[in-house]
Amino acid sequence: MRPTVGDVAQIVAAIAPPRLAEEWDNVGLQAGRMDWPVQTIWVALDPTPNVMHAACQAGADLLITHHPLIFKPLSCVDTSTPEGQVIAQAVLHQTAVFSAHTNLDSARAGLNDLLARKIGLTGLSVLVPCANPSDAAAAPTDGLGRIGALDEETTLAGLADRIKNVLALPSVKIAGRTNQPVRTVAVCTGSGGSLLADFLSSAADVYVTGDLGYHHGRAIEAMDRGAIDIGHFASEHLIVAELARRLRQHLARSDADATVTSCTFEKDPFTQV
């Protein structure tokens, strides 16, 4: 059976329920139609023109990305802009674009759980619980960020080295005393500055996230806590292969005739020189 974009959307919703998305977010269908047939699916972090071009050249019928193509309503579709170029290719090649963003961050076994387990945290709990805890479908494991414990106490510098090795990173940024003892760690994938107050009010010794600014570092330093900024890209790119794997499992269980490919050429837009 060949699925439609809508069929795949239902699978994504089972993995990352749309109700978990933040109010400001725009998840779900970004371009295309729900009734378009799907045989080849690509998964990527960003819906950039070069990713979309490669997906279309590979014959993809659906591109699923973590970051949305459209964050704010468009006043026009200008095909000289990156968003317009992607929309034009979507229409020309009948390749739909779909996003699972903060709903995938907050979901059980989602991006925050994945990062936390990658760096060796156990006994995970949610840093910021789901905004709708009265929702009968909500679970205590739904929400932004995670807090967990390391198997053995280390230092801030030791944890930074562990993360560099696990994620194959050339460097990370540290705020706080490098010899600070660390046992409990909070993580937030992507830009974690908005959850800084939640980290500082928690029992976590160190905050692992991306895109922390100067004043975030000063606030952490003043509270004698620690932070490791691993970068936005590094904190989220690991979801690409994992989401592709889970989609394959769901499609196999439903006997759907579709293949799933991870985009392998995306790189951090920032390099150190």
C-alpha cells in the first residue's frame, strides 16, 4: 500500500503529538497537499533550498524536517527568497514539506530524551512540564528539557570532554568553574536561553544546551552553576537519523510501500577559524 502525506502525518503525530508544540510554533504541513501519494521520504534538520533540491533530485515525495519552513504568515511567495525557492520546488516536483519541531522536542522519546541518553543521563524527568497538564492525553514525561543523573560524579570539564567525544564535536563553550563537581545535569536541545530560569531553579548542577549568550553565561557564573553550550546544530542534528529509523518501523508495521532516507550532508552554518 502506498501511503499519502496524510498517512505519514498520522505516524509523525504518534511520535510527536502536535498538541505538544509551543503556541508560537508552526508544525505540520508546510507546503504541498495531504492527499499526495508518498513512496520516498527524506528526513532533514532544515528545509533549506539545497536540501529541498537534493530531495527532489532523489525523487522524494515528502521532506520531513525538524525546523519549520514557515514560522510567520507570508505576505507573498517570492521565489527569490529561500522560503519561496523551497515552496516553488515543492509545487514543481510535487514534494510536500512537513515539520515536527517543538512537539518533537517535548515528546516522550523525542529529541530531549535522545540527547540526555546520548550523554549518559538516567532517571530522566522533565525540566518544564507540558503546558497543558490537565489534558488527559498529557504524560508527566511530556515537556521541554530533561534533568537526569550521571552514573558517576565528574567535573564540568570532564562532562564537556564526554560530550565532545559522544557527539564528535571539535569544541564546546563552557560557563562556570571547570573543576565544579557535576552529578545532575539539565539539557535542552536547540536554543535553551528561554529555559535558563527553570534550570537555575532546579537541582541540576550543569545546563547542556545551545545558543547561550553572554548574559546567560554571567547569570550561570553568578549562581556558581555550570553550562555547556554545544551549539544549536549539534544539539538537534542527531534527531535526523533517529526519526528516520522510527518512521521506518512504523511504516513496516503498517505494510506501507515507502522508503525513508536521512539527509547526510547538512552541516553547522558556523565554523571556527
